[in-house]
Amino acid sequence: MAGAGVKLFNSGEVLTAAQLNQFIMDQAVTRFPDAASRDLAFGGANQPALSEGRICYLDDSNKIQFYDGVQWQDSDQFVVGDGAITEAKLAAGAVTSSKIASGAVAASNIASGTITNTQISASAAIAYSKLNLGTSIVNADIGASAAIVDTKLATIATSGKVSNSATTATSANTASAIVARDASGDFVANKSTLATIDVATVIETASIVGSAATGTININFNTAPTLYYTSNSTANWTINVRGTNLVTLNNSISTGQVATVTFIATNGSPAYRPTVFQVDGTAVTPKWMGGTAPTTGNANSLDAYTLVVIKTGNAAFTVLASQTRFA
């Protein structure tokens, strides 16, 4: 009798027992105190047989059950198949945040690349503690086109975090390099401009050359302002003061600054002396200590010629000179 549907009874028509069982009892929601009482009500003498589709209500558990042809099932076994509910079946705003448990949406359920930076509100205020930044982000996770600006980077304040090999630091006189001390605490620089100098010791560099003074003697103020020739001079010579062989003195000091150099010549007999003085290859006339230029060198002596070069303008110099005999 199961699945008989419904019947319209006409006025005066006789309702038979079969019709009562078929259209009413077989398809009504029957009520029982509990499952045991229900099971005793079917299949016995003068009892209806269990058939698929019967529905009952159990008082003790407040459950509605249905018979699936094999056994009784709770009504909550009516399930919606996977993917059966489409987006069109959901009303706008029907699913609110209160209906989604914290952590219920797993990151693995979000397709890679579907959430972009523009989809995250500027006011999202995602807490730093919510970001897993331990060892989970590796170099490969950052795109080559990320173009992270330096304002987004924290200042490196921990000692040793940047290796010297990762910089251009050097103790040598190298252009555009960061200056670093060598193992002895030294470094080389052509020129340093300091507002205040407070030092314990000043060491000047002298260049000692085993040659005789003759021709043009170049004194490099930036690297060796004192030059000492140890062999007896063989002719009068020219002294030229410059910055280095690559840099002029004019580009080494500013107007109002002074460069002091000394040339020490070894003289035998006869003795010779410098007769021409230059700065950056251009002749200058020194003003001599005592007002008179020396006319000869000192035989069998060391003659020290000290030149105080004062820069008075661009490529303009005043030179103060002196000759001192050491014997």
C-alpha cells in the first residue's frame, strides 16, 4: 500500500478498511512513546507491515524518523549532496560572519593567486600576530617584481648582520668605496676634511728615493709631502708641487687652505739647488724667508727646501719658501 498517494472521497462514499489503511494509516505520522513501542506495532498479527516511506514521531527523543525500506532513519539524514546548493540559491547577505566559525575557512581551500593585494581593504588592520612569518616565507615566495620599497624595511641595528664582504668597504684608497680599517686599524685616504681634530699622534709620510736630484722633481702632496733624495745631486732641478700624478693640487685643496711640502736634497761638491718652482706644472715665484733667494746649494750637506703653498683662488697660489742646511 505504500506510495498510494491521496484520494478524494465523495460525500456519502463508504470508507473501507483497506482505504483507511492505504490512504490514512499507511501514510500518517504515527506517534510512539519510544522506538521499542514502535517496533512492536508493526509486522505482527493484525498489524500493518513496515513499508518504505512510513514516518513516526518518538516522544522520548523528540525525533521524527522515516523507514527507508531497511531500517528507521532520523529525519536529519536528509542531506544535501555535495555542490547541490548553488550561489543563486543563497540570498544576498544570508551568510554572516557569525555563522562562520573562526578558522573554518582553511587556507588550503583558497585557490592559489585568487586573492590579490587590491582585494584586501586598506582598513583591514590585520594584526601582525595573525601572520605566520616564522620560517614559512622563503626567498622563492617573494616575486621578482615585488618592488619592495626601502621604507617597508626595518633598520638593521644588530651588529654583524651585514658582512663586510657584502659591502664595498676597504682600507685601500679605492674610489666610491666605504672606508674600513685594516687589521692594524689603518686606512688610506687622500684627503679628509674635519671640523675639529683631536689626535694623540700625527705621522707624516716621507718618500725616500735612492736617486740624485736633477730634472723635474714632482712632490705629491696627497701621498708624500716630504721627499728625500739620498744620492748627490748632479744638476740644478725644478720642483713641481701637485696633488698626485692623477690629481692636481688645485683640486686637492680649497681657497684659503695651505699645502706644506719639503724636498730634501743630498749635495756633494759641487752643490746644486732648485732654480724653477711650479704648482701643477705652472711656474710660480716663491717669496723667500729673509727676503733673498739662495744662489747656491750647500756642499756636502742635506738641503731642505720647504714650500708653504697657499691657495688664494682657482689655480692661484702664493708660495713661501725656505732653504735649511743640515750637515
